[in-house]
Amino acid sequence: MDILQAIIIGIVQGLTEFLPVSSSAHLVFAQKLVGVESSLTFDVLLHLGTLIAVLWFFRWDIIKMLKSWWLSIGDLLQGRFKQGFYDDPYKRLAWYVILATIPVGIVGVLFDDAIESLFAGALYVPAFFLFVTGTILYLSQRMNSGKINMNNMSKVEALVMGLGQACAILPGLSRSGTTIAAGLVMGLDKEFAAKFSFILSIPAIFGAFIFKLKDIGSAMDVNFLPVFIGFIVSILAGYLAIKWMLDLIKNRSLDIFAYYCWLMGIIVFMGSISHIF
């Protein structure tokens, strides 16, 4: 892998991790197009790059959540957990992120090998789920009431978004797309649905990073410079993707991503059966 290929893959990972278009599918497509084989070392660093991007973007929210969560532990020991939980929205947010992460943790541990086998097959698998991503994005916006925000979100909405994230372990089904769509269907304000989706990605990306990190010792088979540059590019692209997505969902429709997913799904599906890719 050369530097230009690393930059392209880093941009694709950084952008598509947070835009509702499926990073897993686009990484497969991009690697095929530029002639790069998947590298465990590079994959691990790309995950680390996107993790750094989301942590930095939401650093003040995360600091507040961590402080509030620690205070809620004190509340629990003093027998006033419920009062503190409902008085402080950041305490609720911290616990809701934990609750919503449970489904993807269970699915990742139990079905990781089965999911990996889907990536080993033809490209029509992620192409199909990319089409599904576009459909749920399109429909969810038309079912949204927008009445729920950080102050009145309940464990039900958090858990449904967590289930959406668990479903997104399938190749081609966008993590941000399914979680945002789940939030919209449950009535979350569009901007808050996106914000919760991105914060919810932190433990998921961190988990994927740790899960792959354990095997990296036997896979140090890449040139350092291209990998490092791709890592830096993924951080910058991820940060810009979050900013752009929050601005877009606040002021405009997500239909553009639905149309894009449909188009890409059709193109890759036709290409896969015609042996173009």
C-alpha cells in the first residue's frame, strides 16, 4: 500500500464512519477499487482514528457525562440514585449509553465469526444492505415527531437505538444510519438523534478497536508511513464528517443519503454480478 492509497482509504473510513452510508461497505468497495488488500494493522489504526475524532468533537459532553456518572455512583451508595438520575440529564445520558451498548456487545461476541463470513462473500451482500440503509433513512424521517430530546429521553428510546446499532453489525447496514433512523422513528429531535448516535458510537468503536488489537502482534506487515498518514487522515475526515452531519441534519433532509445508498447499492450489485469489482 502506498501513501495515496492510504489517504484514500483513510478518507473513506473517516467520512463513512459517521455519515449514514456504511463504512464497512465503502471500505470493501474502496479497497477493491484501489487494489488494496485489507490489513489488520491498518484497520485497527483506522478505528482508532475515528474514535479520536468523535472523542475530540464531543469532549465537553463526554467530560460532563463521566463526571455525572461518577456522581451517580455516589448517589447509588447514598440511596438517592433515582432522584439524581432524573435531576441531571447527563447522568441519564451516561447510563443510557451504557444500556444502548449492551445489544451490540452481545451480538459482536456471539456472532462475530458469522458476520466476518459475510464479508468474505460476494459484494452483493453489502450492496443489498446498503439499499436497506437508504430505505430506512427515507422512511424514518417521515415517521418522526421530533418531540423527544436530551431532557425527556427514556430508556426505551435508548434501547431501541442500541438495537439499531446491533443490527448494523451486518456489512452494508450503516451504524449511524440505523441508529439515527431508530431514534427518528421513536420521536427524537433530529439533531439530538444524530448526537446520541455519535456518542453511542464511542464504546462500539472502542470495542471493535480492542477486539482487533489483540491480534495485531502477529500482523505487523505493513509500511509504517502510509499507515500513519492514513490514520491521521481518518481523524480529520471523521471530525469533518461529524460536523457536517450535525449541520445538515439540523437544517436539511437526510434524503440525499437515502438516494446515495440506493444508487451505490444498485451500482455495486450490478458490478458484482458482472464481475466489474
